[in-house]
Amino acid sequence: MVLRNFVPSVKDLFAKLDQPANAGHLGQRPAIFTLPDKFGRGSIQRWHLRPGLELIINDLNFREQLILERNQPVAKTTIGMSFCVAGRMQVSGANVEPTLEFKAKQANLGVVNSTKGRICYGANQPVLLVHVHLQPDALNLTTEEEFEQLPSQLRNAIAGDNTTNYHQSSTMTPVMNATIQQ
């Protein structure tokens, strides 16, 4: 059984995603948020795998260009790994300079301290993104020495410094691509 959530608007779709995951459904089944037909096709699946770890799959195709303004507080700093299988989208906003572009065959690592900003999806362009969201305390960095091995900008962003942004992009390796396809 899956949890299906039909939402009346795109804004409601993303607002539901900003809500904390339901810990009672650890790894059992995804919550599926379906895009209203009048806006396009697709859904977002959200798997809460264990405390501090989520898998989110965006499979969306909007009829018209969508620019979504977001201004939701983040309950906890999140480390995000994103893998763009198809399409492209742009993200801009608080502490995001320059605008980030997620495009096909690209892997991204970043830290989210705020959802304040803008997301832009193109018209009639299928977008397939696989996100892994990880809470910093789920990293199990047991000593200060382990934490100090991370790049300083990443350490500052993980520590919740809202003025510090961390983002890295690279081309997906064949192994990454094969894993994401599975």
C-alpha cells in the first residue's frame, strides 16, 4: 500500500514535501504526491528510510514553465545529494550564488539551511531527479577529528551557518548512473 496524496496546486505539492516525514512509515512504502493534471504529469515519491535519511524521486513534466517561490523554514540543516537523470531545473535564492542548474547526467552535493528561494522548471520538459536527504547527525561522525576532515565550507554549512552555502556538481560516473537507474 502506498500513501497517495492528491494536492490541488503545485504550491500545495511542495508545501507537503516541506513537512517532516512520517516516522511511522520507515522504509515500508513511499508517500506519493501526484501533480494535478491541469499543471502537467508526474509525481514525487518520498521514502523515509530511517531516522535522518530520505529518498525523494521527482518525476515531473509541467505543461507551462513553472517558477515556484518558496519561503519555508527548514527544521534541520540537510545534506542533499541529487542525481538528475533527465531534464533540467534551476534553483536560486538565499545564499545561492550563482543560480544552480540541475541537468541530466549531473550529480550534486549541497547543504540546505533554507528553502527560501525560487525553483524554475521548463515547459514540456520531463524532469527526473533522485534526491537523498541526510541529516548531519545521521552521518555518525563520532569524533571532532572526523568532522575536521570535511572541507571547511561544508563544515560551516553543516553547522547551520545560514550565511554559508555549499554546493558541488559533477558529471555522474557510469557506476552512479547504473545505481540511480536501478
